[in-house]
Amino acid sequence: MNDSSENPPQQPEGPDEPQQPVEPAGNGGNDQLHMEQIRHAPIGARLGEGVAEGVFATGAIVLRGPNEFVIDFVQALARPPRLAARVIVTPQVMEQFAAALKDNIAKYENRFGPPKEIPKPDPKQRRPLKEVYADLKLPDDKLSGVYANTVMIAHSPGEFMFDFITRLFPNAAVSARVYVSASQTPRVLQTMDAALANYRSSQQQGPDQTQPPGESQ
């Protein structure tokens, strides 16, 4: 475990070498911020102006294919709801992301207590995914999504922040930054877990087509 204010994460020796989760405790004197990363990310990861301010999401929809997961972060504060960010990750990164988020939520609860629960949607009123996407505003610049092979997680008392990072030689860059309220984050994890369970089941049965295993809004 490293303190981000004194011992920043070190760059791995090889670009594909898996690393254990690192937990920089603290934020340059701000002890209300906790950070954790699934893998070491190069210290010089670029943060472009278009990404730095991030986007706020009220929920997530996870789609899976035989070789990737698509995480659609949705902003439903206004009508019509809109796609705030679309991130594409491999199954391995999805597994690591879910495990790190589960651990991060546990650390949040140890420090701040359980996040305030929000009402669960009535399963009887759940709409088919095709109807959800028919009403969802999909900006042209979000349709293709962004790729990430590293994720960093941070939290404050009120929200979680996900930095999705693309590590490709010779540089690394933050491809998307997403904020989710602390109350909503456990439901995002539940959606991810449902998607992973669906994926594992499909691997046992053989490859199939992209399917929507769940959603969190």
C-alpha cells in the first residue's frame, strides 16, 4: 500500500505485466479521498482537457460480447436520458474492476458507514432494454466508446470516481472519467456482477452473441 502524497505508484517493468491493486491512501493532505487502482498505471498518463472535468452518471447499463464488455454510463437527471460515457473493457479487466470496486466500497463503509440506500426499481416495471435505448439520447461522439485496460477508483464521502486509462505504447492516457454518487455505486457493482455471472455461464455453454445481462439506473 502506498501513500500517494509520498510514494506514487511505480511504472511496471513490462507493458503487459499484471500488478496487484495499489491503494494510495490520502490525496496530498485531503484525507477524505481514497484511491485504488486495479493495476499500476504509468505516472505520466495524460489527462486531456476534454476528459479532465469528467461526466456524472446516475446509473450504468452493461452489455457483454464474447470478447468484451461495454459499460454505458447513463445520465437520467433530465429527459430524455442521455449516454454520458461508453467504455469498452476486456473480460479480465472487468473482473479486476468489479473486485476492486467491491473492495473499495468495503473501505468506504469502514470509513463513512454504508452509503444511503436508494429505492430499488420495481421488477414488474422494468422496461425491455430495446425500449430503454430507444429513449436514450446517444451523442455521435459517444457511439464508438473508448477502450480502457486499466481503471483507477477514488471516493469521497459523497461520490466515487472512475478513471479509465488506455495503456498503449509509448504513452498512457485517461480515456474517460466518470463520477457516480456513493448511493448509486453499489447498484453499479450489482450490475457488473450480474454481467460477469452471465459471461461465465456463457463460457461454460459456448460462445454466443452480445446480450444485456442487467442495468442500473
